[in-house]
Amino acid sequence: MPIPPASIRVTEVLAALSLTTDLATGAPFEKGLATCLLATALAERAGLDEADRRNVFHGALLGAVGCTSRASENAAAFSDDIAFQQVYHVLDPGDAEVFAAQVGGFGSWEPGLQPLLRDRLVDTIPGKAPAAVRSVCEVSRALGPRLGLPEAAIVALTEVKERWDGLGAPERLEGEAISLTGRIMHVAEQAVLAAAEQGRDAAVTELRRRAGGHLDPDLVALFAADADAVWDCLDVPDVLATVVHREPGVPVHIRPGDRLQLCLALAIIVDLKGRWLLGHSGHVADLAGTAAELSGMPDDERDTLRAAALLHDIGRAGVSSAIWDRPGPLGSGEWERVRLHTYWTERVLQRCPGLADLADIAAGHHERLDGSGYHRGISGRDSSKQARILAAADVFAALTEPRPYRPAHAPADAADELMAAAKAGRLDREACAAVVEAGGLRKPRADLPCGLTEREVEVLRLAARGLSNRQIAADLVVSERTVGHHLGHIYDKTGRRTRAGAAVFAMEHGLLPD
């Protein structure tokens, strides 16, 4: 059994989140880490003090933290939210010729729909659709404190789609109205993305082209004045280890048992990948933790299991939300993409020393005792007790949650299916029995947060899944006007204004899944 480290550096956990957002945006793996190093190097050349460099460091490391906020909407509009994100991050509506070329090549993954997708892309650029960007900002603002980010870094995260020329969103900030931290992040991100596509020399040319439009011209000039020296920060054998080493200021360490709050933030970001996945990771963690307690598992091992359960699905970020939200059967190619999500979970966790002890447990939740599972196809004798409990908890949680292709199973029916899988030799019998017992102990929250009423919670759950007012009204057998009143009260009480923000609130407070 992997041994948890004596202490964990928080930056190592944040690095795992950075890698996860790389998957969600279709960026080169470790793009966020490279952006962090480059932004920190540029901040040093700009003469920022230690506190401000720390703001830049954290903002750049997690620049895409809100990237899953509209994953389902983007998948519905563009057939593939990840393919959309790849283009969206480099769009330049400030240069008519370049923008026309970007739009012209958009949508190649759906040739039959390409003209429609192009039109939708034009309507989605930040300056035209500030409401869409507000979802990103609201998720960043909601989760930033949970991640321990300084306020200046959180502000910069709300500026990721602003532009020097004022053509960005959501506030159409212009010039130095954008924080210096945000402007440095913009330059570093575009440099990393352009270098990955065209090489470093061409990346500097691209920065110069964007100067005065997308990017702060003075920061571009500072970068270009000695570009080779700036790029040097990336010429290292291990980018993640270098990020940890070069963190400005005093690093924060926590005990392994204290990482659950950070892990919950990662889980929430990943669960936003699908309308029907909201709260799934927390649900699995609750079941697994209670089942482990019923099984007599020691406290430290139970904490490790809970953390692994919260992170078991972070690999979902690398699979399009069009698949997770699909109401019908998947094709063979789509199933192959689904089967890869446990591989990405394993790879991200193994990459980060502070979470590496969770990798085998978390990535094994689709393994089966008879060797029929994925992605490694291991048999029962090769899996730990923690992994066997997690596998059972994941199945029971999924069965008792609604999916786009079926309603939720009643707990008794889910228990029957789980025990049938144990009898067939696919799942561990003792683990299944403990999970079924744990499921019977789960009770709805009695103390609703922020003064919400039971009816408002019902509306919140449906709104978080993206249902329209009309659909919510039909589901609850009330009028649309009544739904509107409830939503107004919900927004006022929670302080959230977007579907994604409402979903984050519901998951943070254990209101999802139903």
C-alpha cells in the first residue's frame, strides 16, 4: 500500500489541478506549469516584489481553473467542448485578417456542421458574449479561496478573457485597468501556446503581433528584449519540480489528512464536466469513507481513501462533455475515450508528489476482481482493500444518480445490482456489503444553507443541471413565473448568478446529487 508523505506542499496539489485543466482545454500537457514558470520569470524582469510575484505564480498556475464552467454548453453548441477550447484560447478578434483565418478553419471535427459552428464561434467571442465569460469568472471567484489563493490572484483569474484593447470580457477592461498580474499572465499564456505550435522564435513574433491589441505592449517589449533569457526558465528536466522549487515566498505545507478540502475543489471542477455528474465525486467519497469506517479501516487509511475517491474521476476532464451528456448509446471510438479517463487520473496523480499515494486507488475504480475492468485490467489479488471499496462505491453512487439515458435507481434496486456483481465475481462481496450499508445511512441535509427553503433547493438542483425555467416548471408542476421568483431568491441568498456558480454552490454544500 502506498505510504502518504509526512507533509504535503500545497503547490503540488495545485499542480495537479493545473494538469487537469490542461486536459479540459486540449492544451499541451503541462502547459499550465510552463505558463507559471514563464509568467514568474517575466514578473521578476518587471521588478515585482515577492508578494506580487507570488500572485502571478498562483494566477498563472491556475489560469484555466474555470475552464469546465460551460463545458456542457460548449459541447452542445460545438459538438466537442475540448476542441472548442483549443481554438478559443488563441482567438484574436482584434486582428481582422487573423480572426477570419481562425474562424475559417474552425469546426473541422464536424465537417457537415462547419458553417453553423463557425457562425456560433463568432457569436461566442468574449466581447460579444460576456455572460458566457461570467461563468468562468464566478467559478474562479468561488473556488479561489478554497484553494488558498491570494485575492490578487483571484482577481487576475476573473480577467483571463480581458484584452489590452478593451475587446475582452466580462467587463471590457482596457489597458492598465486590467491588473498587472492579469496582463503578465496573458503574455505568458500566449507565449507558451504559440511556442507549442510554432517554436519559440515564432512565438515572440506572435507576441509582437498581439502587442497593443490583445496584450500589453510594454510587457511584450520586456519579453522580447531578451527572449532567450526568459525562455531559459523552461529548459529544465522536470517542469513540475521546477515550479515547486521556484514558488515565491514561504511555501505552505499541510498534513495528508488536511488535503480533503483541496481535493474537494478539484472534484467540483471536474464534476462540472457533465450536467449529470454534478456532485458525483463527493457522493462517492462519502459512501467510500462511511463504508471504510464500517469495515474497521484505520483513520489514516480512511482519509487516504476519501481523498482518492474525491479525485477518482479527474481524468474525465480529458473527455468531451458531449460524451458525458450523451442521452443515447456510445460508439466504439467514444468508449475508448471513456476508458482512457482512468489512465489520465493515474497520470496526473502520479505526476504530483503530494498526491502520488492516491494514484493506484483512484485510478482503479473501474478495475474488476475477474480482470474485466479497465484501464489496466488487473485482477482482484492486485487491488487493495481501499481500491475495492472505491470500486463498489462508484458503482452504487452512479446507479443511484440520474443519468441522461435513465433515471436514478432506487437504493434497494442499486443494492441488488451491486450484490449481483459481487456474486458474479466482479466486485468484492465485503466491500459491496459495506457500501450498501453506508448508502442506507445517508440522510438528506436538514440544515439548508443560506436560508434556502426546500423548494428553492429543488429549483437550484434543476437549474444547476441547465434546465430552463419552463423545464423546471414542468418538472415541479409550478408556473414559470414561480420558478423565476425562486431563482431570484436563490441568486440573492447564494450570491451566485450563473448556472455554473449555482452548481458549485450546490456541490460545496452537499446539495447535489439529489
